[in-house]
Amino acid sequence: MPTELVAALDIGGTKIAGALVDRRGGILVRARRPTPAREDGETVMRAVEEVLAELAAAPRWASVRAVGIGSAGPVDAARGVVSPVNIPGWRDYPLVERVRRASGGRPVTLVGDGVAMTAAEHWRGAARGHDNALCLVVSTGVGGGLVLDGKLHTGPTGNAGHIGHVSVDLDGDPCACGSRGCVERIAGGPHIARRALDNGWRPGPDGDVSAAAVAAAAHAGDPVALAAFERAARALAAGIAATAALVELDIAVVGGGVAGAGGVLFAPLRRSLREYATLSFVRDLTVVPALAGTDAGLLGAAAAAGGPDREPAAPAA
Amino acid sequence: MPTELVAALDIGGTKIAGALVDRRGGILVRARRPTPAREDGETVMRAVEEVLAELAAAPRWASVRAVGIGSAGPVDAARGVVSPVNIPGWRDYPLVERVRRASGGRPVTLVGDGVAMTAAEHWRGAARGHDNALCLVVSTGVGGGLVLDGKLHTGPTGNAGHIGHVSVDLDGDPCACGSRGCVERIAGGPHIARRALDNGWRPGPDGDVSAAAVAAAAHAGDPVALAAFERAARALAAGIAATAALVELDIAVVGGGVAGAGGVLFAPLRRSLREYATLSFVRDLTVVPALAGTDAGLLGAAAAAGGPDREPAAPAA
């Protein structure tokens, strides 16, 4: 009898990735489309359906028993709908029902992308073995998820751990979400790059003004680039310390493109955390880079869908 | 056979309250001392012992089977010690063992005061029937506690829900905890009063410069007093919105002496919450005053100690 599989979808503002995932988190088949994020909702859905069709063309599709979706948020897992900030064509979009129809009626589980990444890090990454963990994805946006008392804490609608829209500067700059001074408004990649530019950093001959280019400059010792990452690190530290004060954490796991900057982010992050996380029960909190890598979204979606290795063993044939 | 009772202690930076509490949350005997918060640890402990001695003088003391303590935090429930920010003489102070000795060896349960208040509000107050709630105590300090998925979430050391030391202003004023811009540093009673004084408010002939006096001035329309409460409300709103983004909440319950200011706090709090809690899954969050009143700390300490109404019925004589 063949091993049962889960089909996983990782839906973001840039790409829609899909995979067939086995019991141990191995990825057997992949498919991928760019997200037509500025198009209408049906056009975006067509890209999702193309990814599913490509997966369904694989012979192993017959072993797929469920579909897991990690989507850019906010999501509403209770109602099966999504309203991703970066995909305006989807507002209360019935993604769960549409994916169910496109996958031959298989059961579908929906979580936010931050929760998916957290499921992956807790299953196979840096949060493994930790009962109280916050996992962050720091890239264009800032997402996250929580493990509390050893279990994924999704909240009723699947959005818990939404650290990107925690305000750490109540008088700060307006955020796209409508609030102000949010962690994402300071530590998201485009905001790091803008801060560097505003303070006089200039890109190299290639004209690259991404956060990655600012990170390269910081590694080369550019003080303005270093200061931009230090500011992002402070915002992340304040947000992580806030989470620790609210739920008690023993580890914070930081992944995503901006975390790829490495030491220029992690060194000031650990320094700032000592400044903000002062109470006895939060002082020993450690911060580590994520391990699950770019497949975290897919692995986490698979884990959230029951996780191939979490279901009871199949009965003998 | 007489009903069994619990002795409850509510220990804060201003007062030490004690009571004998029955199975239904009725308070039968009370005792109270001011907290000698600036004195050495043994002097503070003497005040606790005096409260216990007064309770022990009551004939019903013989029916007390356990002691519950709600203490200003941080506490360490796992080790039985406390280090309240506002009681410098107590650092890793072995409160559980000292109270056990002072109560004839009865079993002692320790929780943070915010967790105690939350237990009371979830048991008999405004959070009753809510599965995801944040309860706040806003007085000299700002404490809190969480109900998640229908259960009290204490965290491993009993400090979860510590909203007072969530930084909502990462560049803000230094807080007694060592961090900066904490909710308590802005919304705690003495900080409200200081802000009003710094901005030109002057007390009446009685010289009362408490937050309650500022509240009275605010009710009379004093713009500086109103602004001081509005600032506190903004900090509380940012902290409540942060908590909702992190764990998903359906209600926030606000109690404590400063909450007694009523509309001059709650009106700007609800207004500010609309500004900070913008995401779809936090937008419907409601804020209500606590119901358990000034006895919340005592009732919650009793509830945490097994709760007189939570133990199995006494066997028939």
C-alpha cells in the first residue's frame, strides 16, 4: 500500500507554490506560478488551479488524502475565506471551497502563512521540542505564529501570532493596515530600504535598492545601512519581548528574506532584546534563525492539514 | 459540617488584602494593611503576617483548607518566589514557603495578580462565557491575564498576560522594569497623575495628586486631565490591540483603580482601539469594565487555589 500524501499550497503576494508532501516532510512533486496579485480574483484563482492541475498530473496524486493551504493573511479559517492584504482581488474569497472543488472534493485545511511557517519550524525546524515558541517571517511583510503549551495556537480564525501588526511605536508612522508604528512598518524589507535611502545610503551601479542590497552594504560596514538594520532589529525585539510578556516564550525563531541578512540583523536583535525583555520570566528567551527554509510554507501547510506523519498509521491491507 | 473555605491574599504595591472566601465566592472575613513597599523584605512580610493573623483570629479560620495568593509580578509559580517590580525588598522572595508557615502549614497556591483577576472575571465577572479574553488591572501598576481556548493561560511561571510591561513606545521613557515605553509607564495611575502635573494641572485645596483626583478633574472638563487619561487610553489600546493580533481575543475586560475613572478612560480607550485594532480578525473586539470589582484579586486568588466551588463536594458526615 503506497504512503498517503498531502497536497500543500503556499499562497503569497509574489508566488503560488504547491507540492505533494509525504509522511516525513519529503517533497515529491512541485508546481509554481507567479501570483497575478493585481488581477481580479478569478484570475488569481486560475493560477491556483493551474498549480493544482500540475500536481494532479503526477501519478502520486492518487495517494493524496487531503489539501493544506497556508495563505497570506488575514484569513478566516472558520469561514474558509481569505482577504490577503497583498491580493486585493480576494476579499472574503471562498478559497477553501474553490480548492476543494479543484482537488476532487478532498478535505481542505486553511491557515495563515505565519501559522504555516510556525507549524513547519515546530515540526522539523528550529522550534522543534520547544513548548512555547514564536516564529516570525520577516520579508516584504512580517508574519508569525505561536506554539503554546506544545501545540500550534491558531486562534479561532487562524490568524494568531500576527506580530507584523503589533504596534511598537504608538505615535509612529501610519501602516498599510490602518494602525501606526507596526513592527512590519519598521522591519519589513521595503521599510528597511526606505530608511537607508532617506538617511543617505545610495545603491551600487546595479541600482538595487532592496533590503538585500542594504544588507550587503551593512556587511561592508556602511554605517547608514547598519543603522537601518539596527532600527528593524529594535522593532522586532520590542515585538518579541511583548509576545514573551503576554504568553511566556522560551524561543523566537526568525526566518524570511530579511532574516537572510544574518549577523547585521541578529546581532542588534539579540542586543535589543536584552533591553526590552527585562522581566525575570522573559530574560532567558533565545532568538535563532529559522531552519525550514523556503519550503517552510509548504511543509507547514502540510503539517496543518493533519500532517502526513501525524495521522494514525494506515490499517494493514 | 461547616463549608470549607479558602484564605485569599491579594498583594500589591499599595495594599495587602486578605479574606476568607466560601465555595460560592462569598467573602466572609476581611483584613487589610498598607504595603510598606519601600521597606526591606521582612517588613513587607510582617504586614502579610498581620493580615493572616487577623484572618486566623476569626472562628471560621478552622474551616480554611488552603491559601491562594495573587501577587504583584513577576512571580515564579514554579519556584514559589516573587519579585514584584513595585516591592524592591522582595527579589526571588520565598513567599509561598513564608505564607505556608504563617498559615499553619496549609497548602499555598501562587499566581500573578493579573492572572488572579482574570480567574475572577472568567469565573464570576465580565469574561464569563468568553473563550478568548484579556483581563487588565489598571492601578498603580498595570497587570493582566489571558483566557485562551476557554482556559486560563498562565504560562510556565504564572506570568502570562503581563501587558503592563509590553512596550508600546520603543523610544519611550525608561520603565522601572528596565525596558522603555511600557504600557504601565504610560497608563499606571502615578504616571497619569505625573503627566497631568507636568502639563499644568493643579490639585484642589486638599492637595490630592492621585490619578483619582485627575479623574475627578477630567470629569469636570479639565482639558489637561482629560488629555492625561487619553494618553493612558492610547497606550492601553495599543497593548490590547497587540494582544489581539498575537492570540486573537473576543473581549478585553478592564478593572483596577484607574478603570474606576469610567468614561474619561473608556471613551478614548474604545476610540483608540478602533485606530490600533484594524485587521479583520481583531476589529470586533469589545472592551468592557470589570465586574468582580475591588474583590477580583481576592476572588481570583481563591479560584486559583482550587476555588472553593471547584473542589469535589465534601463527603457526608
